[in-house]
Amino acid sequence: MMANLNQPLDAIRRSIVSAIQLVVQVNRLRDGSRKVTSISEIVGLEGESVVMEEIYRFDFHDSDYGGAVQGEFATQGIMQRSELVKITFLWFIR
């Protein structure tokens, strides 16, 4: 991709979406620590938009002022168009 800088924007988006499967977001929290706050799967493209499905997110709980941030990872379940569902389905039908 670096050799040909005259590629259309759509081709660049398609190559990025095909190369990246997961996005892991890390944030610095109010107590100064860094935590993974979101893990999302890149599902594909719909028109010009990149479609992402959140697999896990960090839900914050109340914490004392100056104390460590507390929380847990939560999921809404795996969406039906996720590659993880397809892989699990193929594994079970063997």
C-alpha cells in the first residue's frame, strides 16, 4: 500500500478492515492507572462505514476519592454476524 499512494479511499479502507480483527482500547483512569476499557471486533464495511461489535467493556463501579477504580468486564453477548460465532458453529458441527 505504501508504494501506490494514488489508491482510492475505499480501497484503503477495505485493506485496513481486512488486516485488523480486534481493537483494544486502553484508557488512563482518574486514579492514574491504565486499564483495558473496551475490546471490539471489526466485522466489516457497510458502505463507507467500518462496522465494529463490542465484545467486552469495562463497567466502572463507585470508588472512593483517591482510591483505586473498581469495576468488571461485561459483555452483551456475541453478535450473530461476528466471526467468533461462525467459528464456534463450524467447530460444533464437525
